[in-house]
Amino acid sequence: MTFITKLQFQGLLLCLVTLSRGWQLFPDSEIGDYSEKCADALATNITSCIPAVGGISTEIFYSQHALDVICKPKCRDELINYEKAVTDHCHGVSLTNEWGSANPISAAASILVFNFDQVCLKNEGQYCNPVLGNLTQNGGNECNKCLLLQLRGQAQFPYGSGPSVYSSVYPSFTSSCKFTGHPATVSPHPSSSLSSTPVSSPSVSPTASGCSGTKYTIKEGDTCQSVSKSQSIATFQLLLDNNLRAYCANFPKEGDLCIKNKCSTYTVQKGDTCKSVAKAHNISTVQLRSYNPWIDGGCYNFNRTIGTEICMDEPGHKYHPPSSVVGSTAVPSTASTAVPTPTNVADNSTRTCGKYYEIKKGDNCDTIVQEFSISREDFLILNPGLDANCTNLLLGVSYCVLPVGDMENYPGAPGYMPSISKIPWDSLPDATYTPMLNPDKLPLAPRTVKDCATIFDGRDLQFNFPGVSGCQVVHAFWGVSVPDLMQWNPSLKGTSSNSTDCNFSKEYRYCIDKGTGAETSSLPTSLSSRLAV
């Protein structure tokens, strides 16, 4: 039989709080300056959606069960009603974002509905979110219907990258993929109805006086992609440095741009992934993301960089270390292959080394790093047997002074990632689950079936949620109907004929899942899938 501890089961109930309390998109502390009707609309309690919906993101890929919990029709209906209420009662109220752009405050509700629809998007009855996650991480068919439907949703959204997707990206995909029957229609941007001064399309002022880089004058026919390519700057960096709108929306036709943070650029192609681009340019994905910080940690939003320029090395002014000795011959910073290991190599020094140096009388760390143009930090990483102050160099012993390839391949270096096991997961030994048993075993409830697969201690089934019975809690998270619970545990019928009053006694144990009656020592699959949420 399976026994589940109170702590484990209550972990499943975090989302149930919303049944009795709900949550607000705008906390009360943020709505004090608005009219009463607007404040009331903004402070509406969302009760049909789990709290996680408030932070739902199109750049996160959810489990099947999580999507089942999130994507409830009643939740979407309530979000639509919330959006309408805020739009109706907060007419003319604007909200300025961190970029200084003003939008109607109802945009916050619209974005929530948009993210919900995109995450819960389905194709032929199946969720698209896991499909898009696989495409983002591993590449694949650029004409996948889920991808095209997601692009259509973006194209029809009046905020963010919507206008850019509507004008160029979506038409390009529908043409190349021969995707017909799904035209995109976009609503006018609601900002035109603001009572405050509307925000004009972004314009560019001359930057010569305040620009720390070089000035570029926009020419006829220029686009943000063409400018970033010709000026060797990442497209997103160009927009950031000039305070322009994301995804090249309303790119200016005239004026001056400030060009700084130059780098070696690459134009992202359809089908590219973080891994494929990094490998082709002999850098790691960690470096790729550090050079392009708008790419998120899992590279989930990499498909949004298609057609743009990204950096393949560090943007901005490059540091070139001065020659260590006048008249000395420059040495390469890394080697392509390792040299043979000498017999007198120091203990713990790396054996993957492009050059070794034997310590002579008068040598110290300062003279070595100066002679071989290597930083003290890198020298210590290549030779971890040395102490932090580098005071234990041994005369006549060889130390590594030149890495092979990137320093981040060496343990202790910034960005180092240990190698991943090559053993397939299904070849790893099975872990043994040891259930945590309550030391005071209670008797089964009167007339409860004895051939039961899963039994709970009644003390662990005390929830006390207002208006929600214990049986309803078990139904919500275990998928067991209340009539089945009463059939397996006839004593529950004596509590009340009303299922809302169906609760468990602290004096007994109860059958929660009859199953086949076979005993098991591991969590059932149904619970494992719920724990994943």
C-alpha cells in the first residue's frame, strides 16, 4: 500500500487556496490614485485561475499536467471579463513602463489574456506549448503549425512585437510555408484613446554631443537590421543604446544613431539554435548568452532573434594587454592542441596544456605571468597545486603557462561546466523509495474496503478550506470522484448527504485509490504527474 505524508500531500494543495481567496493582478497599494470605479476594476479578485496564471509566460514551457491545471475555460472567461472591466472603467488612464513608453493601464490585463491564450494554444486538440519548447531547444520544422499559429497570435496583438510580426514576420512565414486560411487581423493600438498626451512614434535625436561611440546618420532605405549589420552591432543592442522600441517597431526614417558596443556579428537564420550557433563559432552557449544578454537562460526566446544580428564576441572596447617585456616576441593566448606532458610536471597541474615552463632560480609568479602574457588568475587555474599567493613554486618543476582552447574548459574558471554523464537515463540504477510512515497506525474506517492500493491517515486529510470539503480536495488533486470515495469508505456517508460536508475523521485511515488492490512501495504515476506542477 502507498502511504503519503501530510507534507507531501499539502504540497499539492498550494493552488487550492485560490478557491477561497483569489488573487489580484494589481495590489491595493498600487491603485490608490485612480478613480473609485477604476480602482475597483483593477482590484478585482481572480478566483477561477490559479495564482500561477498571474505570472504566466510564453517563454516558459510547462508540463502536460500544469497546462491542464492552468488552461481552464472558466479562467479564460474571467480574464476576458477582467480585461473588459478595466478597459471600460479606466478609460484614459495610462501606465508608463520601464522604457518610458506609456500604454493604457488596460494593457496589463490584455497582456495577461494574450499570454494565457499563447500558452494554452492547441493544434488538433493537443497543447502547442510543449511542441514549441522542443522546437526552441532542438530546432526543427520552421513550418510547424503550432509555430505558425503562435506567430499569428503575436501578429494580432497590438502591443510589444505584434506590429512588427504583423507587418513582416508572419507574412514571410505564411508565404514560405504556404500556410493559408489563417489571416491575421490586428486591432488599432488603444494608446490613441489616452486622455493624457499620446506617446509619439519613437524618434531619434542627434547623438554626437552625448554619444560615447560614433555617430551614424540614417539614410533612405535603412532598416534596423541593415544598420546593425553594416555597423557591426547586435540589433537588440542598437535598439537599447538608442532607446528605441523592441523588435524594430517604428524604426526611425531619419536622424542620428549612436553606435557603440560593436562586436563581430552573425545574422540568425531560421533553424538556428543557441547550441548550433555557438558550436559554429567555437564559443560556448554561456558565452553566447553573456554577449547577448537579451537571450534568456534556457535560450527559450532564441527564435525571436531570427533575422537579427547577434554578437559572437564581447561587445564594446576590447582589452589588449600590453607587451610584458620591451622587444619580446608576442605569444598566442591559447593553443589549439596539447603538448606532451614533461616528466617533471607539478602535481595537480593540468595535463591538457599548450606549453609548460620549468622553474629556474629567481623565478616567481609575477615574472612568469609577465613573460608568458597570462593572467595570474588563469595561471593558478591551470596549476591548482599552487596556493592563492603563489608562494610554493618548486625549482626545477614544470608548470602550465598556456591553455588549450577556452579557459572556461578548465575546472575553477568562470563559466566552467563539468562534463555531463554519457550514461542514458534509462540505464541508471533505479532509486528505492522508502515511504515515511506515521508511527501511530490508525485503524481503517468502519466498513472501508481492505483491498485498497492507496490509504491515507485521516490526520493528514484535515484541510479546513472554507466552503470546500475534504472529499472535494481529494477529488481536485487525486482525480477520484466523491461517490467513489463514499463507496470505498461507507462511513463517509454518515457525515452528511451533502458532498460539501464530506470530511475525514482524525481517528481512522481511508481508502483514496482502490486501484487493483495490489500493494506498492512507490508513488503512483498520477501523483507523480501532479507533483511535477
